[in-house]
Amino acid sequence: MTSQDQILISAKSVTKTYEDGFQALKGVDLDIVDGEIIALLGPNGAGKTTLISIICGIVNASSGTVTVAGHDIVDDYRKTRSLIGLVPQELTTDAFESVWSTVSFSRGLFGKPANPAHIEKVLKDLSLWDKKDNRIMQLSGGMKRRVLIAKALAHEPRILFLDEPTAGVDVELRKDMWAVVEQLRADGVTIILTTHYIEEAEAIADRIGVINKGEIIVVEEKAALMTKLGQKSLRLDLHAPLTRIPDNLSAFTGALDLSEDGSVLTYSYDTSAERTGITRLLAGLAEADVRVADLSTHQSSLEDIFVDLVREQA
Amino acid sequence: MNGRAILAIYRYEMARMWRTIGQSVVSPVLSTSLYFIVFGAAIGSQMQEIDGVSYGAFLVPGLVMLSLLTQSVSNAAFGIYFPKFTGTIYEVLSAPVSAFEILCGYVGAAATKSLILGAIILATATLFVDLQIAHPFWMLFFLVLTAVTFSLLGFIIGIWADGFDQLQIVPLLVITPLVFLGGSFYSISMLPDFWQTVTLFNPVLYLVSGFRWSFYEISDVSPMISILAILVFLTVCCTIIWWIFKTGYRLKS
Ligand SMILES: Nc1ncnc2c1ncn2[C@@H]1O[C@H](COP(=O)(O)OP(=O)(O)OP(=O)(O)O)[C@@H](O)[C@H]1O
Ligand SMILES: [Mg+2]
């Protein structure tokens, strides 16, 4: 995020305590930039849906403020909500309605004049056009999910919230949805999505926020997050097993690990460090007459980072 | 004011009614016809006129009120409870609409349905009895305000309800007895003094009495009091709803 980026949504110290006394959000600060795709990751019950519901007006925050395009979500709710489309986590649809009427209803509800051409485009983009006269109960789960997306897009929102859009969706459809998201981004729509699939965040998000237990632990550019927290490891398959790490490599203690059978040496290093130490390590090995049969490197995935972060906090 | 949103909700709700036309219209019309046959034609023929009006004709305003009240309450209660139950209410809550606009859409549709129903019942009644309406304006006044007021009441019940059985309880256990005991099928002057006094505490009496007055100019209480009563009920319901929206009670968490 650079300074000239336009901040579209800004949450400041948002807390939420539910009626039963459970504190689902403990002072969340989050800025979302115009035009970006941000993924919110977090384990079950982290508060992702609660945060989204507050921004969209479904749940009242206990304290804190949220502004959307400079307007307060409470005082100027008409302005903020008309900018936002929401695809909820649950598949909540009117079983008896037709696809066409439920999507048209959404547009009217958001105060936009009827525009059958736009509805048609949305339905076609989501491959729902041939189902437009079907009742929703006649659709499969994945199609229902797409109906919810169509409803959210019916009023041409500038911001789209996708709360676990690909939960229970097959791989094929997931890829389709990523394509839809990509298209929306090209149209300038800002997208906030929550997901449990880390590869999803990795595939489509510009930035990633991690929420755990009602707090944002980290928000970073995807690439920066991965290099910053990303450890790389170098795996050396040895020609002949070692009984112990050679003495002349004592400088690498801690970073160097010998497998139980002595045939694999693993070296962990930080990619952002000035020197990775690889050259020195290899030179040291040659010196000690250790012959390397094969070598490979491994970059920790977002998944590893995520698990680390959440575990660290627990 | 988001007029398009009101219209969208209103149309959506009306479409739901046309889809469920069977339970929405046919069954109340059928049960009302049964009342006419049993009370109007069979028993009514054995009864003397009440204040110069045949018993069959006397029944009509009461029967219309019975349907209007129960249907307004249950239509509106169901209308708002259903999206709460299925979860589709999320969309209305996330839309740029005020509580008042949501109310207009849902209550407007519920009231329209029961007015259509009232009109159908009146039309059905003309098949059985000779109907005359002395004060068409006041007739409409009572009809519309009763439909709106009790749709508001239904809306409150729908918001308060936690289960489908609770939606049934109020119409069944409260509205129906009040209508039966509120002079719908008899003039309270037929009752012993004590029960006449008790009946004065029944709000429905004022509606039925005023409504019947608009047809035949006969009434148990002065029509002015009836007009006042319906306005009071309307105000009470509006106040409760204003409070509900102000506190977000049971719609938002
Ligand atoms: N209406 C409610 N009343 C009380 N507690 C609630 C309510 N809604 C959510 N919670 C609690 O708040 C916490 C956060 O819930 P939330 O739905 O925001 O989590 P989430 O991050 O979306 O989880 P998931 O990944 O499972 O969707 C949970 O512990 C949940 O039990
Ligand atoms: Mg959730």
C-alpha cells in the first residue's frame, strides 16, 4: 500500500460484543484500498463474518467507526450501502422465487431503476442465463452460490464482499469464480473476500489480512507477507550418510538440521537477509569432504505462514 | 426516500401472494361462505331482525372484520418472519433502505392482501344477502385503517416470533376470540349487563361496531368512539414499531 492509494473503506477500533457477552471483535483497524482484492484469512470463529456484517449494516458494532468512501456507515448508511454488494456465507435464498425475479428484486431494493440488460449480463457472466426462469430450489448448491453473487452485483456495486464464496464449490467452479473476480477487478470493483482456502488467497488477492480471535494479526501485500515471513529451506541429499554435522559448520548451528538416518541436511534461511549463507555452507561442505547428491529449495507457502501466525498467538 | 426499494419489497411480497393464492385467498373465502350458509342462511332464518337488519346482513361486517383482522395479522407476521427464518433478511438489512421503508413495503403488501380479501368476501356476501352501504367513505376508512393497523401488529409479532408456532398463536388465541366476543355475530345489547361491560374492554368491539355502522347506521358504541379507537390502535402499533427499529430489537444483533 503506497501513500497515493485511495483508501475506500476504513475501520477504526471496531469492537463487537454479542448479546451473550461474547466479544467477537476486539478493536479492529483495517484500511481497504480502492480497486484492490483483499483476502481475510482466519480460523472458524475468528470474526470475519462479524466484521463484514458490521461494514454492510447487518450487525451493529459495539464501538468504533467505519467509513466507506468517506461516509460513515451509520450516519450516511444510504450512501455507503448503495456502494456495497454482499455475498453472504450461508446459502440464503428464497426457494420459491425464480432466478430472474430474485436478482431483479435486489436491484430495486438498492434503489436502482430496472435495467434488464444489466441483469442479463450478470446472469450470463455467471453462467446462469439458461436458469433464469428456474425456481431457486431447482438449482444446485454451486448455482445458488452464483445466484447470490448475481444478486450482489445486480445494483452495480463498487465494493463486493464475498464471504467464503467458494466454500463447498468444486474445483472447476472455483476457477470460474476466480475468473469472475478477476473480471470485476478489471472493472474497478474493490473486493473483500474471506476464505479458508489459502491457495485461493494466494491465487487472487493483492493483500492478505489474517484475523484470529477478533483481532487482525497482520495485513500485508501478499508477496511482501510471503517474503517477510517466508522462510526458505535448502535440502541437501548426501551421497553418504553422516553421523553428525561436520565441526567446521558450527557457525550454522540452529539453521542446519541433519535427518535421523544422516542422509539429508536441511538448511533454513531467510530470503530477506542480506546474506543467505548458502555459498559459505557449500564451501564448508566441500572442505569437510561431504559430497552432495542432490539439492532443492522450498519456499514456505502462505499456509505455513498462516498456521505459524495463528499458532504463535494461541 | 428510496421509493424503488419500497416498490421492490411490495411487489416481491405481492408476487408471493399470487403464488400461494390457494392459502392466501381461497381458504378464507371458503370459510366465510360456510359462516354465511350456517349462521346466515340456516340459523339466521330462525332469528329475528336486529335493529331492523336481517341477521344475514347483520353478520356481513363482522365476518369481513374477522377475516380482515386474522389475515392482516398472519400475512404481515409471516411476511417478515419468513425472510428472518430463511436468512434472506440479510439483503434487506444491507440495502440502503430505512426501517420505515422496510415497514412500508411489508406492511403495505400485507394490508393490500387483506383488503383484496375483504373485497372478495364482501362480493361473496352479496350472493347470500342484500347488502347496502350507508357510508361508503367510512366503510373504506375502517377497512383500510383496520388492515393497516393489524398488519402493523402482525409485523411486530413476526419480528418477535422465534418459531412458526408463535406466528399462529396470536391470531388463534387472541384475535379470533376477541372477534367472536366483540359483537361480530351479535349486538352486545343482547348480552346481560355484566357481559356488556366486559365487552367494552374488547378493542375489536369498536372496530366491528364502527364498521357495521358504516353499512347500516346501527352500532353498539358511537361511531366517533370507533374512529377514535382505531386511531389509538394505529398510534400504539406505530409507537411499538418505532421503538423496535430504534433499538434494533430482534432484527439486528
Ligand atoms: N449472533 C451471534 N451471537 C453470539 N455470538 C455470535 C453471533 N454470531 C457470531 N458469534 C460468535 O462470534 C465469533 C465470530 O463469528 P464469525 O461468524 O464472525 O466468525 P468467522 O470468522 O466468520 O468464522 P467462520 O470461518 O466459521 O465463518 C464466533 O465465536 C461466533 O460464535
Ligand atoms: Mg464466517
